[in-house]
Amino acid sequence: MKRICVDMDEVIADTLSEHLRRYNAAFDEAVTVDELAGKGLWEVAPTDRQAHLRAILDAEDFFEDLPLMPDAQPVLKELRARFEIFIASQAMMVPNSLGPKYRWLQRHFPFIPPTHYVFCGHKSILRAEYLIDDLPRNLERFEGRGLLYTAPHNLLATGFTRVNNWLEVASYFADMHNE
């Protein structure tokens, strides 16, 4: 059975909306997703706010209740019938996220067993045929076929097979069969 590794943040979990919400509340700002086209929040926020941006991510509750990306659940449930699905997150970048990410996955994706969660620091270790990720650098290091999941920060990235939402992911895999 072929494997698909799926990134968590900005692919199945909408971390950006929560990061923006907390940032805007802390600084009485109104930064929108549209203002981030081609950039990350880190590139838009003034230098003196970078430590606070990091503190938001390090908060114990940040990753606990993130919104789901639309259609991620039903599409992954359907794909699981034909592929081995792993959730691969660079959780080591934010060590406080391990427990909350685990609980979030249990709550929202109970059909993916914990043995299929990969909390890592570098995605080049992954062995799979496919990786769905929002970070071009992860796809560049991946040995299988990468699908770039569209997010504001990667809008200018080229040279990747791009999927804009989970319905496009479903369409991409619609005609594939297990070998």
C-alpha cells in the first residue's frame, strides 16, 4: 500500500488564523490573511514583536483547539481506504506542541492511529510516496512526490505540484490505485 505523509500546520490545522487572531488581539492590529500574500506573519510583524510571535506559538494552549482545514477530515478518511496515511509534523520546532498536537489529532482524526503520527524536526527522514506540505523546503528535501498545499506564505513558490484545498487533494488521488 502506498503511503501519503500529511503535514499538520496549515495543511489539516489552520494555525495561521489562530496566530493572526492572537497577534491582532495582543497588538490591537487588524492584519488579514490577504495582507500576507507571498509572506509569512513573521515577515510582516515588526522586529520588536518577533519574540511575542514566538511566545504565541509556545503557549501551552495554542495548538489545542485549532480550526480544521475545510474538507480535510472526509478526504483523509476516504484516502485511508486506499493509502497508508501518516501525519508528519515538525513538532520539534515547538516542543510545547507535542501534547496538544497529539490530542488535537485524536479528537479530529480518530481514524488515523497514533502509530501513524510522526513528530520530527526534519522531514527528509520520511519514507513515503507522497508528502502534502505547505513549506517548499520540506518538499525539496523529500524523496517522494511532493504536493504543495497552498498557504499565503507560499503563493510565490513555483516548481511544485500545487493543491489549493482538500477537494483538489481528493481529485489528485482520485484515479490512483494501490500497487
